[in-house]
Amino acid sequence: MRKNFLNFFWLFATLFIFSYLIYRSEFIWDGERRLYYFNYIIISFFLIFFSIMIFFLNNKIRQYVNIILISSIFSIYLFECFFFVKKNFLNQSEITTKAKIFKEKTGEMYDIRSKLEVYEDLKINNNNLSVTVGPQQFNILEKKYFLLSGVSKSKTINCNENGYYSIYESDRYGFNNPDYEWDNNPDILIIGDSFSFGACVHNKDSIAFLLRKNLKKSLINLSYPGLGPLTQYVSLREYFTKKTKKIIWFFYEGNDLLDLKRELKNKILMSYLNDINFTQDLRNKQTFFNDLYNKKMQEEFDEINNQKNFKKKNHLFKTIINIVKLNNLRTFFIEDELPLNKFLEIVKKVKLFSIKNESELYFVYLPEYKRFKNSYDNTNYQFIKRKINEFGINFIDINKNVFEEMKNPLSLFPFEKNGHYNVVGYNKVSEEIYRLIKK
């Protein structure tokens, strides 16, 4: 029995992995991410078959196989631990560097508080407070609806990449607009994700604010952090019922297609693609959603506050789990197949929406940080640009007309590090859009 211990261990380990993947796919996600887990399930099935075959090998070969397996697993986790330590060291080093630069430029201290700490500090003097929560985070818990915005008419904490937390007052539907804009027939409508939302800068430095100021036009911004192409289309369907002269659609090359891949696995969102009349009637349920958001937020914050002593242990436990799951190594070897055909299907639907609304449609292409840091594959960029032009949609190329015109494009990112654009970056993007749409 001792000689066969490792063989039984491999068998039980592979059976556990297989069962865990089935559990995650079918019970935690209710089959919504079946395609994501499918490849892992197939691999684990072959591992089970391989672990059974080990029993039928002669002792010498079996010993060699076990030595190879143990050495391989040890090496893999050694690399995983290396990347984990490197990643965390770089993160801490970046914060130190940013804090030093921020102090030199502004004379102020870089805000190193967590979002929770900011929330707790501000909550003392303001009960009407919330934080931005990406749809993909919240809708894991609440699957009856797929929400597209945050708490309405609330001071909302967003993010910190420039040394300070951006905070804004949300409108009646939980978006980042002056509430009075909903009483107007807007001249301009914006859809997009966190970039067009105005992430990590003061509101006065956001693209939407600058366009309102420079164009002197009424503008409604339906952007929200975490929205991909499908949810951006859904936001048009759910929230916009009036006429507008221009629709500006922001596309961020860094993650919009990856967001779409996730969105296509959601049953509620797919209903919008398959049924032109489908609706969740989100506009008329905001009070219910506010209660839902606030309840979930408060439960989470209360749990953290009541378990201060457990917090470090819990963090350690999550760290160990992430290492076991090889979170860092998997990013090197798993290349996502991007859903370009579905993206084009959504482009056609947004184009049709603009035609029915008698609106001029603009597609704004936003470049990511990696493009200016390493060699970059322009295949998707060129494909999307060609298709948008073929559809007769105005293509605003921020990559070519703004970033490539800069001697140092990285200067448009916070502290020249990966993230959203900084104040100068947002300013230059808004100037280019203003130049092309002011007529």
C-alpha cells in the first residue's frame, strides 16, 4: 500500500480537480461560464485517465513517472511563487515611486488608503455614500437582474491612480451626470466603460465634463466601469428614450473584447441580442436597486469590520488559494480567443439604433498602455478600424491622432504606469473629439 500511495494520491487529486471544476461551472455559475471551464474539465479528465494508467506500469517506470511529476509540479509552483512575489514587490515599489513624484509635484501626500478606509472615513459625516461596483462583481450574487450603473443620487467613491480618490455625485439612475441633464433632450449621448466614465480623475477633468464645457451642449453619459460592448448596447436600450443628435461610443482596446467574451456567457444579456423587445425595465426599478446595492455593500463592510483579527488570515488564505490555482502562470499560457464576430453584430445593432434615432454615430478608439511599452500586435486594431469604416460609422482614432503624435505617449498615463489616462491624457482625448464633432 505504501508503494501505491503516490498513485492513489494522483488519482484522488485529479478526481478532486475534476469535481471542483464541475461544481464551479454548474453550481456556482449555473452553467453561465461553461465554455470557460470546458477546456479545464477536458484536461482534468485526461489527467484522471493518466493517473489510472500509472497503476498498470511496472514499478521502475512508475517510479520515474512519479519523480517527473513531483519535479514538474514543484518547478511550476516555484515559478508561480516567484511571479507572485515579483508582482507584489513591483506593486509596492510603484506606490512608493508614485508617492514621491506626487509629493514633488503637488506638495501633498499620496492617498494610500484603501477604498474601504476612504468609505469609513467619509461615512462619519455623510450617510449618503457609496462606491462604484463593476457589474461583473455584483451580478455574481444577484442573478435576477443585470445592473448597469450604481446607487443613484449618492456621493460615490471611484478610484485612485493619480494620488487622490475621485469622488462624484451620481444622477437619478446611478450614472456620472449632473442630474438635471435627464430633464433635457440631450445633444450628445456617450456610451463606454471606465475611460469615458472619467475613472480616477476629478469630474472636472473627465471627457464628458470637458465636452459639455467646450461644446456648450447638453450631454448624457451612460458609461460605467466594467461595461463591455454588449452592456454598452444594453444601456442604450434600457436608459435612452429621447432623441439625440450625436452618439459617441468609446472602445478601449485593452479589455473591451475580453469583457464582451464574459458578457456573452450571461443569459440575461444574451436576451438583448436575441430579442429586440427584451427589457429589464431598469429605469423604473432604481429604488429597489439602491436598496440592493446598499444592503450588499453594508453587509460586506460590516463583515470586514467585525473580523479585523481575521482579516490578515483571510488575506493569507486567499493568497494561498490563488497560488494553488496558478493565477499568475495561467496568464502566460492561456490566450483568449476574442469574439470579433459577435462584436461586429453589436456594432450593427448600435448603428441601427442610431439610424432609428436619427443620430450621427461616432466610434472612438482608445489605445492601451501596453501598446507603447512593448511591441504590439495591430491585427485587431486594423480589423476594427476597417470594419467601422465599412459600416459608415465615423471613426475617431485616438491612437493615431493623439498618442502617436506625442514624443512620449506614456506621459498620458498616471506616473507613466499602466492604468487609465491621467488629466493631460483625458484632456487631449476630449480636445480631439471636440475638434471632429463641433460642427
